[in-house]
Amino acid sequence: MHENSPLSIKSLLRHNLITISLTWVLTFIETVLLALIPLFIGYSIDGVLADDMGPLWNLVGILLALIFISVARRVYDTRVYGTIRVGLESELISRSKDIDISTLTARLGMSRELVDFLEIEVPPILTSIVQFTITIGILFTFHLYLAGAALLATIVMLGVYGASHERFQRLYGDINKEMEKRVTILDKRESGNIITHLRALRTSEVCVSDTEAIVYGLIFTFLLGVVVFNLWFSTAVMTLTVGTIFAIVTYSWDFVNSAFVMPVSLQKWSKLSDITQRINAEYDR
């Protein structure tokens, strides 16, 4: 990594594009296979009821392919991101010769969260995007209102999170600021300062937790409303087979799972934005 290049998600992607791209391709294939399962379960139900085992064997084939791809991706991910993590921490240490040990220790821990985001958070994000797109498309093929309910809930969900974004960013900044001082405070072994430090962390963490409880409670309420509406609409208004109704309800629930990743990812990004500023603070150009 070039010495004038800031340590960030962008720079990590730029310097490890090929290896990271491969894990994203595997994630995409895994997601597509996963998204097809409810549809093929519905086909299998209708097929078995009609004494046709072909759809069931198609489902078995998709499940076996999903297992193989999932295992291969996780084996590959562990090695790739472990190497990236070592490189990032080594670069941070080499750039931080004039930073006190307390701040450096905290920033090393923070820097790992950048790689953790790529390894742990990005695959679910990619999965949710693909799954969200497929889900909306399939619901639309059943009826416009089914997809419309999901899109409306998504807009409301993003609006609810948007109202809390700045609060999350400020609270994470408070937590990271305290973590940068931890080693120095503990090294002095002054009980008053230690208690003050621990209470400050507790206050910020409680505020984060309370904000999450309110925000995600509201979001989940709107998302679950989609499941209830689509279940009612598909059974009371439309004339469908049992397998098709199962597929609609399952895809509606898949929509909840995929859409819920959006605000969670945005919250994580708020935290990473503060971390990126801190680990580059001493050598911004």
C-alpha cells in the first residue's frame, strides 16, 4: 500500500481487488442459489401432489450446489482476509511511530474492523441486494400489490434509519475516543480516572443500545406488516395453489431478512467512517 494512501475500505479494495472479487463472485452464486430455494420448494410441493418427482430432484440439486459453494467460499475467505488483516496492521504500525501506545493499541483494534467489514458484513450486503432484487421481481410476477407493499416498507425503513444516522455516528465517535485513552488510563492505575472512563463507555454503549432498540423496533414493525399484508392478499383476494401461496409468504419473509440488512449495514458504515478518520489522523495529506 502506498505510504500516502489513506487506510480505508477503498484502499483495501483497490490493493486486493482480484482476491476480494473472487469471494464476491462466490457470494453472488451462493445468493442466487439460496434465493431460488423457496420457489423450487413451491414447485416441489405442487409436483409431489401431482405425483411428479422431477421438481423435487431439481430442488435437491440446488441444495447440493449451495452446500458446495458455501463451504468453498468460507475456506477461501478465512485465508484471504487474514492476509489482508496482517498487511493493514503492519502498515498502520509503520505509519504510527510517533503515536502513543494507548492510541496505537486502540487503532490497531479499530483497523481490524475495516477488514471484518469486508469479510463479515459485505457478503450479507451482497446477499441482501441480490435477494432483495429477486424477491421484489418474483413478488411482482405474482401481483403488483405484493411487490408494491415491499417497496413502500423499504422507503419507510430507510427514512426511519436516516433520522438516526447522525446520532449513531456521534455515539460511536464517543466510544472510540474513550478506547484510544484506555491503555494510558489503565497504566496510571488511578481508580477515579478508571471509573470515569468505564462509566463514559457504559453511557455511550447504553445510548447506542437504546437507539438501536427504538429504530429497529420501528423498522421491524413495518417489515412484518408486509408479510401480514401479502399473506392476507394472496389468500383472500387471489386464487392460488397451496404451493404458490407458500412461495409468496416465503419470499415475503425473505424480503424482511434482506431489507433488514440495509439499516444494519448503514449503522456499521457510520462506525467505520469515524474509525477511518482516526487511524489516518496523524498522516492525512
